[in-house]
Amino acid sequence: MSANQRGASITVSKLRKEYRVAERASGLGAAMRALFRRTYKSVVAVDALSFHIEAGERIGFLGPNGAGKTTTLKMLAGLLHPTSGSVDVGGFIPSQRKAAFLDSVTLVLGQKQQLIWDLPPADTFELNRAIYQVEKADFERRVGELVELLALATIIRKPTRELSLGERMKCELVAALIHQPGVLFLDEPTIGLDVAMQVVVRDFVRQYNERYGATLLLTSHDMDDVMALCPRILVIDKGALIYDGTVEELVRQIRPEKRFAVRFTQPVLAEDLSAFGRIVKLEGAEAILALPQDDVPQRAQGLLSRFPVIDFEVTRPPLEEVLSELFLRGKKP
């Protein structure tokens, strides 16, 4: 990868995207009136959003449905113009869509595809080579590396319609990386994939980031994606930033506790366990307790000495639970 294709920093300042949406009452009469006179309302998708990402960082971009994640990614990729505010990606203003900028970024939408249904992925790769004007030798080297990393050698000559969802997603990634971009915007890249294929895609994305120093901004509702790939997360709700930091710090602020999963030799009673911590789950001889973070060793030791234990594991609360509580609070912790 050439120097100008290395990962780039991203700076977003007071970014806002507002849509003008037609509205009308239900019923035939309202539909007829709307033919001649429409009323509109403004819908804010992104509201005064500001953050900075250093070159080469892997960032999780999280939020509930409708929070503005995909809208933000499309503005960062130059597909949408902001209503106000500014975006800088590696020194470029994305909405200007300069050729050098387009050569440096890629946007992969997990629910959209660029592969041509009746043609093999290899033909789409060739098409993208022509679009991005990649030299033939560079193209063959890059495709060879990507196909090897994703184990695609046996399928890229098959028609896309004959591929499984996981195979298509891997080929989508190759097609998106033909021009070896330094900035990756990935929107739900593992959606619909089975567990094994999710692991393959995560490993590939991490290897690409580490090999080329590419900057990664990832949205996903699968928290395993985030935990595996992103040391830092940005969380938005209703278009506004409500958290910027590490997963560990967010958990500490929202749920300052540890989960103690334990398996006993025989069933235990809830009233006996409750003295050691909050019971999250109890089914026969298996239990999960929430223990105060600052008192885990003492409580765990007391529990292990009180009950016949076969196995146990200490983990942090699931990120899904932490995010749900953050959204309910509706403000930055």
C-alpha cells in the first residue's frame, strides 16, 4: 500500500443531518388533498455530532436502531451532504467526492451488495479494477492476498447466485478492498452470518487493519464484533454522542460489578445464594451472580468455601445490558 493509502484520521465537528419529510393524515380524503398541497416536517437524524479518530484506530460505532449510525457513515463516505457542521477524512471533505478521497475509503453495507448476481465475483473484481484504475500487476497481487486470507480460491469463478451468504460477504469485502483503501466504514458486516463465518470476517478485518494501518469505523448490533475488534467505542442515541471511550470504562461507569458464573455439584437455594450477590440467573445447579466490582475476591472466596463448586468463571456484564441501561439513562454517564 502506498503512503497516501495508509489509514487517515477522521474529525467530525458539530455534524448535523436534517431531512424534510412529507406527512399526511390517513384516509382517502387526506391522500387526495396531499396531491395538491403537502405538509412537511423536519426530522433530525444526526444532531451536533463531534468526535476525532486517529489514523489506524479501530472504533465501534454503536447505537439503537434509528440512532443515526448509517446516516453518519454515509456522510463520512461522501454519499450524503451534511445539513451543517464539518467532516474531515484524511484532509478531504467527503461531500466534495474528490477522486483521491474516493480512492482512499470504502463503505461496506451488510444489507447491500455490489456483486453482480448472475456473474462470478471475479468479474466484479475486474470491474472495480477498471473503476479505480488499479494497475494489473497491483490488482493481481491484491486479489491474490485477499483471496488467500479469506480462502476464496475455489468460489470466485462461480456465479454469485450460487454462493452462500457467508461466501458472498467475503467476496463483498474483497470487491470493496480492490483499491486498498486506508479507511474502512463497515455497517453490519456480519449480519446474517453463522458464528463460524462471523469469526472469519472479524479475523480478516483485524488482519487488514494491522497489515496496512487502516482506520476502521464499525457499526454492529452483534457485540461480539465490537468486543473482538474495537478497543474504543462511540455511542450515539437520537443522533447525538452519549459516550466516547473504552468498553471497560463504560462498564465500570454503568455497571460497576462482575458476573460470577458458577456450577455446583447439586442444586442450591436462592435464599442461600442471595447473601453473596444479586442473582442474575439460577437454574438447578448453575447460577450467575452479580458481585460488586470492589468486593469480588472476598465474596467469591466466601461462596466457594460455602458451597461444593465444580467450576466457575468471572466475567464483566454483557455489553448489550450495559448499552441498554445507557440508552435508558438518556445522557452521558
